[in-house]
Amino acid sequence: MNLQLKLEAWIDDVNQEDGLTLQAFEKFLDVMFFLIKWAGIPFVIYLLFEISKW
């Protein structure tokens, strides 16, 4: 029963426009895009540098 109440509360939170779940997902996606941008660009440059050695 307790699990069902928690699940219902979580579903209500997801359905809200400014719920905690959506805020957490937004923060997580911002961090992921930041890492992809700032770790991905040097990695691509490194790959181009390694390929040019061939």
C-alpha cells in the first residue's frame, strides 16, 4: 500500500508542469549536454590528430 501511494505521488509530480521529476531530468540533461560538448570537442580533435598520423 505504501508503495502504491509513493507511485501515485510520483505520477502526480510527473504530470505537473514544474514538478521535481522534470526539474531533475532537466538538470541531468543539462549536465550531459555540457559534458558532451566540452569533452566531445577535444576528443574529436584528438581523433583527427591520430588519424592524420597514419
